[in-house]
Amino acid sequence: MSDRQVRALVWGENIHEQVDPVVQQMYPEGMHTAIAGGIREYLGDAATVRTATFLDPGHGLTQEAVDATDVLIWWSHTTQNDVHPAIVDRLQARVLAGMGLVVLHSGHYSAIFRKLMGTHCTLRWREADDREIIWTVNPSHPIAAGVKHGFVIPRSEMYGEIFDIPVPDELVFISSYSGGEVFRSGCCFRRGKGRVFYFSPGHEHFPIYHQPEIRRIIANAVRWAHQSELFDYDLARIYQSRTGWFEAGSATAPPPPLHRPSPEASEQRQRLRQLIDGAKAQTGL
Amino acid sequence: MSDRQVRALVWGENIHEQVDPVVQQMYPEGMHTAIAGGIREYLGDAATVRTATFLDPGHGLTQEAVDATDVLIWWSHTTQNDVHPAIVDRLQARVLAGMGLVVLHSGHYSAIFRKLMGTHCTLRWREADDREIIWTVNPSHPIAAGVKHGFVIPRSEMYGEIFDIPVPDELVFISSYSGGEVFRSGCCFRRGKGRVFYFSPGHEHFPIYHQPEIRRIIANAVRWAHQSELFDYDLARIYQSRTGWFEAGSATAPPPPLHRPSPEASEQRQRLRQLIDGAKAQTGL
Amino acid sequence: MSDRQVRALVWGENIHEQVDPVVQQMYPEGMHTAIAGGIREYLGDAATVRTATFLDPGHGLTQEAVDATDVLIWWSHTTQNDVHPAIVDRLQARVLAGMGLVVLHSGHYSAIFRKLMGTHCTLRWREADDREIIWTVNPSHPIAAGVKHGFVIPRSEMYGEIFDIPVPDELVFISSYSGGEVFRSGCCFRRGKGRVFYFSPGHEHFPIYHQPEIRRIIANAVRWAHQSELFDYDLARIYQSRTGWFEAGSATAPPPPLHRPSPEASEQRQRLRQLIDGAKAQTGL
Amino acid sequence: MSDRQVRALVWGENIHEQVDPVVQQMYPEGMHTAIAGGIREYLGDAATVRTATFLDPGHGLTQEAVDATDVLIWWSHTTQNDVHPAIVDRLQARVLAGMGLVVLHSGHYSAIFRKLMGTHCTLRWREADDREIIWTVNPSHPIAAGVKHGFVIPRSEMYGEIFDIPVPDELVFISSYSGGEVFRSGCCFRRGKGRVFYFSPGHEHFPIYHQPEIRRIIANAVRWAHQSELFDYDLARIYQSRTGWFEAGSATAPPPPLHRPSPEASEQRQRLRQLIDGAKAQTGL
């Protein structure tokens, strides 16, 4: 039951950093580098932290890279619809198979997060001069460990309710803003064998990923999302199971041979296909 | 606060019914008709119940038909991948906008259910001679009203865990089978402004939709999933919100005009797009 | 499945009203009367609404009165430790047996609420000049029906996190205050066969129970907490159940006779009691 | 963020072991010793495991002993009403302050568990010849790590629904029995700053605590329930908070001096007390 080292991959766009002087000054080595630094700072030897960005070949999200990742930390904004659907499918499959996913800030509207949630993932926003306060509502949650109740982000983009997400499995933080809005700013979800954490702070114009509390929370989240021992079960498959299957072998043994369909069944199947294709032809879509 | 009549639409495939004598004998007018009959039996004047099937033009799921539906009851099996993606998107949008959805039996693997869940929605199954017992674990839930704790379905297809769904917002029923498996057989989910209920019994070879307890539960679910007054908020949109917006007007007022981008911003945007397109060209996908 | 009329009982202290001129002016007939008026206003013929107060004989909470109540609405502040434990037990038993309970404002610290929650039910507070804004985070919940997202209570007592409650089964509202605090202000709990809703607004110095949105929410809550048909199961009992009991009769049939203990068992029981009593004698408590 | 060693205390009754030959043979050194052995086996140096029993002076639950415990593992059956209320209060306070609690088998009916739940905690039971199968429904939960999906306890006491508990914050295991019943056999609860896990297997007549899967689950639960760093907040207190308090100091700073009550207020308070005492005198309780 010893904890294996977590292999974290911080993924950023590295786009604003190329074109916006404010961001360049705030994050001279890119936001992803600052985020990675915070994880290293708090997890030390317990983690190896790599980075990748949209600008890397294959966006740094090749099958190999994803397979070598235990927890993916995700920041996106301008490329929400530009990551190829095949890559989004790859990420979803990997989360359902047990990879942790920490989605930051505007990543709420990324294709991968929306696909895992099944909802719009919309919200309200304002870029003004709001002070954000982050309140802990789940004081025994590991992601809240070591964080002060009611800590302040001096300047922050407002993200307000209604945040169109499924009810989080665990709600850890709620934020308020000077303007009076509130936001469920720290939310845990379990999807398949994977753990997902959404954390809202992180507008690119503010030095938020340099703030100690934020860095600690993200490090906590990486640790929480990591499973050193994955549950031995393949959720991607539908299993046909003989009576008593669980006594004989493992839950993931190959399925018994399918019963050979009778000639009648084969005929039925053919007729069935004809009916389906006939109806499909008439939708005009 | 008076309850408006619920407009229910029972959707079936009507495919097995055309090709399989066992199903024809069990459900001479189609499974959808039996299901609709059960809802009428228990809801009476409180509901108008229509039916539609995969074999109808446009599968009976035109925009008009869907817009005129408060609660959609869904049974599918052989056509899971045959409903056009545009229709699935239409259904998802309508659920998120407040339509109720009651998904039955093999509908767990339909495109619409999987899209709303974000997970594999896989399970284990066996068509044998299992007796199923349905246990209530949420005795104050409206869907359990009037149902006996521990009622028996004499013959049923086994659906076993792990059922790869998000943790239900409310778990109402758990089933056991003669073979020893268990299943979370009655699960509520809230998605957007819509309410979704999954209920597992209903193999086409057994007279399950003629059984009183099953009919009562489906009728209860239709009632629960129906909202006579939808919350006044459009979740499909992202709102940019000025400070104090909520004091002035409604939550769904048109957004303020976007600030006109400066020449620098416009240049940044162009450069940004070039970077994105450049990186996309190199994924080879 | 027709809805029976709900018998609501609004319970108040009627103490501040006797001694504090501010409260007398705000609620000349008592806060309980104002609250009852709001329920009548929105539920009309669907409810009969009575009131009772701490000052009534037996506090108006005799067994008969409680038995005749479907939903109890509770406001308390100065008498949290003055309701007799036997009455608190009576209320708890009735909630677990299916009565709805709507706890308002400082009732968070009442003996009945704390007993049902099992936690401290503490919070932070400030009586100042805070504006409270109530945000809906569960837009398909019946308690949110007809309420504007982001409505304002011009002056309100601040109730802030950490609110030491179990995670609510459903979180409906989150409040923010001018001072920056947040609070889970509308929370649903299921306990036994009963439904419990906590709603925080209601400081006695402000005309909050005259505000339309507040009245609508409390009326919605009464409706939600009411079950016209209680689940047929007695949760107060432990059932010894023979194999196959559920096929023979109802879930609440009398238990089979206990197996007659053998002489050895009887001897064991005696020895066991001696051991227990011996150990108890040594605690010095 | 390094994990501190967990100080586990396994508490048993050690009563059946004194009087029942079947139990003596199965657990010659007591059930508590077997349970402790399983924790040591899987946690090794990560834990120090002590035991205490009802027969020890003060039941081994003095303030000192409890204060020195990070996670308490609890098995009780015959002494549910014999642990002194003051000790039960002590345990509850310690859980709410952050101690982990793992409640086993018939401990579902212990005073401490019922007090934390606020419900009856009743269930159905049968001591017969049932085979129990334990199914995992939360495959990314740390308590399920390393456990086979669908493992068998050859002989087990039946515990069946309805289990009258609040909806668990996390449902990890569901059991089925030969007789057809089901049970939510592994349930997580967060209460105050503490984490509580209930796990149902463990009838004293069967060698269940010698079974590897059971031992692994209990060890997992101890690890999950342990917090090496407790959240810095005292939930036992109600805080009066000045505007801006969170900017100045810590969340647990001493409260500001209470505003000195005016002579009018003092008079009001006196009158108020008279009213309360008058009404109490008339309840006849």
C-alpha cells in the first residue's frame, strides 16, 4: 500500500503568453511553468512534473504522453474548440480508465471537461476589479488541507453561478466576489475510474498561480486525483456473465463464447437491420 | 403553483416487436404502448401520453415533437448507434433546458444517455432465469411512493455492477438477482435544468411492463421528472455581467455590448489565431 | 396518486415579539403569523396552516398536535435549550416517521435540528448592515421554482461558513453578504422517512418574512417536504427476517417468534450481563 | 505534506469472547486483536495499532486515550446502551474535531454511531446460512483499492435494507445475500472535521476478520479516515465576526468583545427569561 510517485503533466496553451505583454510579464516562462512549479514546491519527491502546451507537436498529448500520465492538469481558453476530437476522446478514455484530471479556470469550457460532465458548463463572468474570497465548506477534504478558511485573491476575474455542471460529488470551496456573486470554485467529480477536480481561479492577467494558497490547493488536488493502485476492472467493456462467474475467476476474465445464434435469430437480425436502415433513410439528416 | 398537465412521450424502437415472435406475443401492440398504458393508468388526467418509435418518420423526434414534450420515456436496444447525432444533440439540449427523461433498461447504452452521463455506461448482463428483487433505499423519495419494499420480478435479465455511471444524485432502488449480482436499478440525475431517471427492468422477452409495481414506478418517475414551472434562466449561454447586473434586471437580460477591442487586441487576436492554426496543422489528425 | 392537502404547523417562539419593540413593530402578530401567511398565500387550498408557539401550553407540541402535522415549520432562537428533551425526541421520531421539517434561521441551533444532523450546526454571524444575495445552484429543484436567480435581501444578519452540517443531500441556495462571506442558505436533508429543509434568512429585526421571494421559497419547501403517501415501512424497528420473508407478506409484518434460547444461551446471557455490569461499575461515571 | 503515522485504536467488547465457546475458538485472543492484526498487516510502519475493550478500566476510552487516537475502529453488540453518555459525548466531540471512526457490523446500533447519524440506524437481519457477496460501486475510492470486485464471504449474517441511515456521502460497497436481500455495506460519512466509515461484515460466529479482503478494506478505511493535517478551524464554536475579520487574522482568532448590552436590552433579557420559564413550567414534563 505504499504510494507510488505521481507522474503529473501540466498542460497549458502557451498562446496568451506569446501575444499578450501583460501575460508575458506575469508569467515569463508560461503559465504552465508556474503551475508546475507550485506542484513541485509542495509535492517534492512525491511527484515528477512535466509540462506540455498546445504549441507542442501533437499538442504534447500523444497516446504515449497521455499513457505516461497519472494526473493531467489542464488550463485552456482560446483553443476550446481546436483540440482535435480524437485527442479529446483519448483524454476521456484515459480519465475513465483512472487518470486524474485537474481542470483550471477557463478550462471549464474545454471540450474534455464538457464531454465528461454532459452539461453546458456555462457560467457568468466579468473582468473587472473584483476581490475573490475562497471559503472551505468541506473541512475534512484532503484538497482543503493546509489552506486558510477565507483566503483572499486581491484581484480576480468574476466567475458566477449558475455554473451548469452536474452536482459535484464533493464540494470543497465556494468563492464570493466584491460584486456579490458566488461560485462553486472547487468541485470534485468521479467519472469511471478517474477523479476530476475543477478549480476556478486563474485569469491570465493576474499573478494567481504565484499565490501560495493556490499552489497548495493544486498540489493537494494532484495528490487526491492520483491513485497509486488502480481498481482491477475494465469499465470500457460490457461483460456477458455466466451464473457464478465471480466465484471462478477474476472480474475481468474474457467473456464466455457468445451463444451461437440459431438460423431464426440470424434471419431476425437481418430483418431488423433492414427495418433500421429503412427508418434511417427517411430522417433526411 | 398549480401543477400543469404533463405531456409525456413514450419512445420505443418497435423493432423487436416486428421480428421476434416472443416479443410480439408479449407486447402485441408494442412495448411503447404497454409503457404508455401504465402511465395513463396511474396518472390519469394529470398526463397526456403519446408514443413514437424509431420506425416513425424522423423517428418521431422532430424538433416540434420534442418541443411539445415535458417528459420523454426512452427504451432502446438495437438502434443505440443509429439515431442521428443531430437528433441526439436535440434531445440533450432539450433535457438541459428542462425536459424530463426516463431511460429504461437497455437504454443505458443509448447515445443520449451516454452523452448526458459522460461515462461508458457499461454493465454486466446475463439472459438466464434470474429472479430480480427490487429494494427501496430512499423511502421518502417520490419515485418510491406506493411501492412495496422488496418486490419480485419473477424472471428478469441480470444487469450487474459495475454500472459505469456518475454517482447518482439520488439512489432510489437497488436490485439483486438469483445469481448473486446487485445493481443500482433506480437512479436520479439532475442535468442542466432537466431531471433524468434511469430504471433498469424491462427485457423484451418478459412481461415486465405489464407488472403493476413497474408501471407505478414509471408513472411516479414521469411525475417527478416533470416541472410545471421551469426556472427562468438560460443555461445554454455564457453571460458577461456588469457589476450590479442582478439589481437592475432579470438574470437572463441581454448582455451588455462587448467592449470594443483596441487595435492592439485585434492584432493580438490575429497572431493568436495564427499560432493555433499552425499547431493544429502539425497534429496529423 | 392525488395530492392530499398538507397540514402545516408554523411554530415560533413568540418571545422576542413580547419584549422587543423593533420586532413588535415589524411583526405585530408575531413572526409565526407572518410565516403562516406566506404559506397560505402561495399554497391556497392545497394547505391548512396552523400556528403554535413556545408560549402555548405544552409549547403547542403535544403528541396530538404533532401527529396531526404533515410539515412543521420551525423558528427558534432564545429557547434552543428550553424545549424539553422528551418533546425533542417526539419531534425527531415524527420526522423519521415521515413528517416534513422546515427549519428557519436561528433554528439551525435548535435541539431538534442538531439531533437530526449529529453535528455542531455552528456558523459565523454578524448583525450589521449586510445586504444578502441569494443564488440558486440547483435550477431544477422544486424549492427554487418561481424564484429569481440572485435576489436581494436589503438588510440581513450575516450567517457565514463554516456551517457545521453534514453535506446536504441537495444544495439549493448559496448566499453572499456585503462583507464577503458565503453561506449554504438552502439545504435539503432526508432523514428516515422525513424530508428536512434548512433556510437561513429570517433575523427578527428585519421584515424578511414579508418579502415575496422568501414567502415563495418557504411555501415551495412545505410542498416539497410533504408526502401525500408515506412509504409503508416502519424504520423504528429492527426486523428479524426469515429467508423468503418478502415473498410471503408485507415488509412490515410481525417478526417470527424469536428462537427459544437454549439453557446454555441463557447461562451465557447471565454471565455476559455480569461482565458488563462489572465493567460499568469501574468507570466512575 | 508528508503523511504522519496513524495512531489507530481498535475497540471491541471482549464479551462474547468470554462466554461463547464458538467465538472463543474463532478468536482466541478476541475479535479486537484479530482486527488490529489485519490493520498492522496492511499498514505496517504507517500505523501504530492499540486495542481496548469494554472490560478495560473506563472501557479504555478515557479522555487521554481518545485524545491520543487518530482513528478509532469500533465493534459493539451487547453493550450498545451500556457505554456511559458522557463517554459517547466525548467520542462524538472527538470525531467532529477530526478523529476518524470506522464502525463495524453490529456497531451500526451503537450510541456513538446513532448520535452521529441522527436516524434510527435500524436494519433487517437473519442469522442463517447466507453467503454474502460484496460488490464495489465506487471503483476510484481509496477504500476499494486492491479489493476484488464481487468477493465472497462464505457464511455471513444477513443485514438487509432498509438501513435507516442518512444518504452516505460516498457509497463504496453493496452486498447481496443468498436469501436475496441487499445492503449498503460500505458507507462513508463526513461529520464535522471527522471522517466516518461503516462496514457491515463481522458476525462473531464466523471467521470474517481473518479473511484477507476484509482486513484489506479495514486497513484502507483506517488510512482514508486519517488526516495527517487537520483543518485549522474550531467547529465547536459559534463565531461573532466583525466585517473584514478574515483579512486581519486567522479564522479562529478570539471573537471581538461582545457589544455591551444597553439597559433596555438587559431588561428585555430578564423579561424574556421570565416568559420562557413560565411556559416551561406548564408542560408538565
